Amino acid sequence: MAKIKNTSNNIFTRVLLIVLTGSFLFFFFETVKPTYFSYTTLQKEIELNKTKVVDIQNQIDEWNQQISDLDDPEKLKVVLRKRGYGEEGEILYIYDVPEPVTPIDEVLNTERSKTVFEYVIDVIVGQDGQ
């Protein structure tokens, strides 16, 4: 009888140990999984931000180069010409490029869609006067 009691206690202890280990592993992986996904997401954001920092640093370097070019008279002359300034005594002609105009024949010969008012008239009167 004592042997059966020992065996039942031993089985109960093993089942209890298995259940506790299983629940520990279940809760452990349920908390680690979201944490790992948030970690990988943060890693991707860090890499993206590093590339943005490099782009911004390149833009800052380019602007600093443009600022330093303003100290050189030859480069300053080129920059001012790009902005529409001329040298002293020089006459500048600035042309406005007109918008392209569609020829009137093409406008009159193209099919146009009906307006809302024409659709209402068609409903009242009937399609094609029927």
C-alpha cells in the first residue's frame, strides 16, 4: 500500500512539474515574441534613421560648400548669373515662355462629354429626341 501511495505521489509530482514547466515556457515565449518583434522593428527604424542622417549630413555639406563658394568672386559671379543678375552695364533680356495653346480647329473637332444639364435634358426629353 505504501508503494502505491509513493507511486501516486511520484506521478502527481511529475505531472505538476510538467504543468509548471509548460506554463512557464508558454508565458515566457508569449512575452518574448512581442518583445523580439518590437526589437526588430526598432532595429529597422534605426537603420532607416541612419540613412536619413547621412542624407541630411550630405545636404548640410552641400549647403556649406555653396556658402563657401560665395567668398570666391568667380564662383559668386556664376551663382548670381544663375539667379538672373548681370554685370554692370549689361542689358538682360528675360523672356516668359507662354503656355502652349491648342489650335482652334483641334478644339472644335474633338468630341466633348455632356454636361450635367445636358444629361438632365436628355432624361426629360429622351435620348436623341425620342
